[in-house]
Amino acid sequence: MTGLRVMVVIVDLVGRHFTRKPGQEYAIIRLHSGESKPQGLNIMIHESVRPALMTRVPGLLLPLFACCLLSACALKMNLVDLAPEVDETVSALPDEYDGTEVAGAYEPMQWWKAFSDPVLDRIIEAALDSNFDLAEAVARVEQARARERIVKAPAFPLLQPSADITDIDVPTNAGIAAQLDEVGLGPDVYSDFGIELPDRLDLTTYTLGVDFSYELDFWGRNRNDALAAGAERLAREADYLTARMGVLAETVRTYLEIVDLRRQRKLAGENVEIFRQRESLAEFRYDRGRIDTLALYAARQNLRNAEAEVPQMEALLADAEGRLWVLLGGHRSDLEEMLPDSLAPATALEPVPAGIPADLLAQRPDVSAARQRVEAARYTVGARRADMLPSLSLYGSIGLQSTEGSEWFDPDQWFRNLSFNLLGPVFQGSRLRSNVDLAEARLDEVAAAYGRSVVTAVKEVEAALARLEAGRRRHTLLASLADEARAENALQEQRYVSGVGEYEAFLAAAQNLLGAQSGLAAAERDLGYARLALHRALGGAWTVRDREANRRGSAAPEDSARLLANSTE
């Protein structure tokens, strides 16, 4: 990386080996070069030691106080806001749903209670406690929370305690001393001033201190990264709610499917019995010459077709039960304990008030997740824009240093080293500009996804409303048909018992009744599916835990700016 770096270092070196004469002031200006240090101007100013401990301690704590002050300012002040605004037209909504017949606010809490089925209630509780998909979603939320804490870390100073013992034993005629001798600054020069150099230099240094660093977030890079991580965490929490609602919906749907398949299997068995009686009647008539061979074959074919439907029904039932015990996170033996032989959920015919489309923005967790990802992308753009601007950092160390182990903890041996670093990017091969372009393209992508999620949500609600209304009308018609078939069957049975009607007509009426009951059972299943689809399309808090999670995770986009204040989470 190539950049312009200006470094100002203020050093206090205190101790018997690092004192200066009173009134002596000096400054050393050096230009660093090489790969080990960044290029820039290094200005080093040495100061004198304070004469008393009460004046040393404040100077010792000054760097830490400065870091804490800058950290607090960075948390509370947004000096420069580089995050772009989002066009809210992507979330434009109609004033009301098409096809809404019932006014009122949507009340989603435990809507399946309308089925009045305690078995369904127990199954839902088991799914919420043991489903593996929910466990995965919870783990993803925990990952997002951990990432948020990681990204928030640069908003605070970095402190690293250190302890060091350094022992140096070198000859004075080697190294830098030899180089000085080559330029005429050998021992003879020192002897002219009455200074005699020893043959070897032996020095042991004991150091106990704290290294610290902090970057002043003037342009909001760290702040925007933290806000982006917070928004992504909220999106993950909304994803969890989406997965939770999906598991609940799939559990209810599978349970209703099992109820219907058990009814259909029972009706199919009764239908087989009727066809078997009709086959016996056909054989009786054929033996007496009252029907021909074709009529007998037709009766037998009808029986075989009815018998063939039973294994297919049993396979579908086994598949549905298998899917249910997977949703419950158990095995078939666990499911058998929860599902009795008789399942009879009530038919819920009451209409569902859908509220207004604007409620979807807060009710549906998938829409909330899409919105939070827009916020995350928006803050990411701000962070990448800040990368293109100069950064100001504070580095340093404070502690105690001595050449005698007995003086290691002597307060008079304190030192302080401060470095202010200003780095401005000049040329990086368009990497920073490309990062901004990438972040802006990502923002366009998630904004389009958010707009699609809103439009799709409205469409799903209107389609579910239409489907529920159609299901209610169909159920009413098929219920009337079943009543008529039941009346016809009773009449034909009465005629047959009294000797007026024929047995064939009685069997035909019984078969018509079974067909009507099968159609009515399918209509009740479809009505339950439609009710489920509407509640899923409307979203909302289906349980108390959902409602509490929505309250925690449905913060308005502007509230996400306060995420940094929750660093203790």
C-alpha cells in the first residue's frame, strides 16, 4: 500500500540512564524508509521527567484518558455521514387489499386454536422445542451476534499489557561503534573529553507497561461497519422468525394432511366393501342370467380399482407421518405416542380480518429481513467510502522501565510513548474505488429484493384471501351435497329394508354418500390450507415468543443507529 503518512511521536524517557540536564531542549527529525516502517515524517520530541509522583501519575494516565475520551466521542457523535439514503418508493403499498370483506386489525396469536384440537396444540409445542431447522436458525443468529461484537471492537481502544526483560552484552568495537570509528568518532575522540569507553557494553532492561492503539473514527468507517453488522444481525433474527413461522406452517399443514389421509383411507376401505358387495350381487345376477359377462367384468374392475387406491393412500399417509416426525425432531415411535387413532380438528369457517397492507412491513419477518439487509448494505457503502479518506490513529505505550530488578516497580521509572498517525491513501490500483462500486451494486441488489418482497407479500395476501373465500364457498356447497347424499342414502336404506327398493339402488346411494364425504373431507383440508396460507402471508406473532422476538427485532431503520449503545449484548 502506498500512502502519505505523517507521524508525530512524543516520548518521555525517565530513569537514571535517560535523564537530561536542566534547561536542555532538543529535537530529532528523521525520515523513515524501508519495508519495515511506513514512509513518512517522524518528529521525536523528548521531555523532562516531573519532579514529584503527583505530577507523574496524571501524565502517565493521560494517553489512556485520551483514548477513552476519543472512544466515547466516536460512539456518540456522527462527525461525517457517508451512508447513502434509500429511495422509499420501493416499499410503496396500496391502501387496502383487493377482495377484503372483513374490516379490522389482524390478530394472529395462536390462530390454530380455531381448530379446537388439543392434539395439534401438543404437536406445535413439540415442533417449536425440537425442530432441527429452528436449531440451525438459532445458530445463525448467534453467529451474526458474534460478528456484530467483533465488528464493534475497533470503536474501543486496544490495550495489551506487556512485561519484558532484555539483556545486552556486546563489544564496544563492533556494530555502530565500529561504524563511528570509520567516520572519525572513535575512542580517541571520547578520550579528549575525559570519557573512557569499556571493552564491552552490558545492559539489562526491565520493562512493564501497556501498549495501546486507537483509530479516531472521524469519517465513520468503523461506525458504519458496526451499524451494518447490527442490521445484518437484525436480518438474521428476522430470518429466524421466518424459519419459525415456516416450521409452524409446515407442521400445521402436514397435520391437516394426515387427518385428511386417514379419513380418505377409512372412506376408501368402506368404498371397497361396497364394491365387494356389488361384485357379489353381480355374480348372483350373472349366475341367474339376469346380466351378461360385460356387466360382471365391469363390477370386478370397479372393485379392483377401489382396492388399488388403498395401498396408494397408505403410502401417502406413511410419507406424511414421516415428514411430521422429522418436523418434530424425533422418530416414528415418538409420533405414535402423540397421534391417537382418531383425529378430529374442527372446521374453522370464520373470516380472517387482514388489516391494511402497511402492516406487512412490521408483521412479516421476511420483509423485515429484506429491509434490514438494505440498511446493512447502505451502511457498508458508507464504510467503503470512508476507506478512501485519510485515517487518524493514536499509538503508544506507558509503563515502568529500569536497569535494576529492584527498581522495576519504582514509580520514578515511568515512561510514556505517544504516536499520532495520519495516513491518506494515494494509489491502490483502484481497489478502494472498486470496493465502493461493489458495495453500491450490493445496495441496488438488496433494494430490488426488498421491493420484490413487499410486492410479493401483498400479492400473497390477496391470493390467500381469494383462496380462503373460494374454499369457504366450496365447503358450503360440498357440505350441502353431503347432506343431500346422506338423506338419499337413508331413504334408499329405508326402501330396501321395507322391501320396496332394490339392493343395487341402496348400494349406489351408499357409494354416492362416500363420494360426497370424501369431497367434503378434501374441502375441509383445503379450507385449512387456505386459512394457513393467509396467516402465513400476513405474518405476525403467532406465539408469545414470536411477539417478544418481533418487539426486539422490528426496530425501525432509523433506530439501528443506536446499535452501538448495546455493546454489552
